[in-house]
Amino acid sequence: MLDCKPIDTLREQNHKLGLYPDQAPTDTERYQRLMGKLINLAHTRPDIAYAVGVVSQFMHSPSEDHMGVVTRILRYLKGTPGKGLMFSKYGHTDMEGYTDADWAGSATDRRSTSG
């Protein structure tokens, strides 16, 4: 992934993930290793936390579609170096946040999601 083309946006618009019977499976072990690293990285990169949380739901049975989203997250990370939270011993403790809801946007459980 070092030579991949970076991207500016984390998610494709209106792209819904789920478990479907006709999906092509992918290497589960590789998927789980990548997800473990992304989950740890999400502690300092809140911009990827929602996307990582969504794709981590499919660690027991990942498909090529799920791996495509993980690859997109990696391409986004390549295009956004230096972003994230920096924890230092001294400094300001100000934090800004936002929220945005998509009502019943989750295809798996039809719950509202926010990010």
C-alpha cells in the first residue's frame, strides 16, 4: 500500500455494507490483522473511527467488498498525514466536535448512525 494513490474522502456516498450470500470471501486473517491496527489507530484519528467501527462488524466473515472499504481507509490515511490528535504533556485542552445523523442509515440493523 506504500505506492497506492491517496484519496481525499474516507467514504463513498451511499455505500452500504452488509452480509450478503453472494459475496466473494477474502483472506480473513489479513483482514483481522488490518482491522486490529486500524482500531488502535482510531484512538488518535477520530476521523476514521466511524468507518473502522462499521467494517469491524464483519471480522468474522469479511468479503471483497469489506476489504475494499479497508483499502479505501488506508488510501485516505496516506492522503492525510499529520492529521489526528497529538497527546502531549503540556498544552491546551480545547476540543471541538461535530455530529451528523443519518436516520435509519444502517442497512444491518436500521438504526440511526452518527459521525
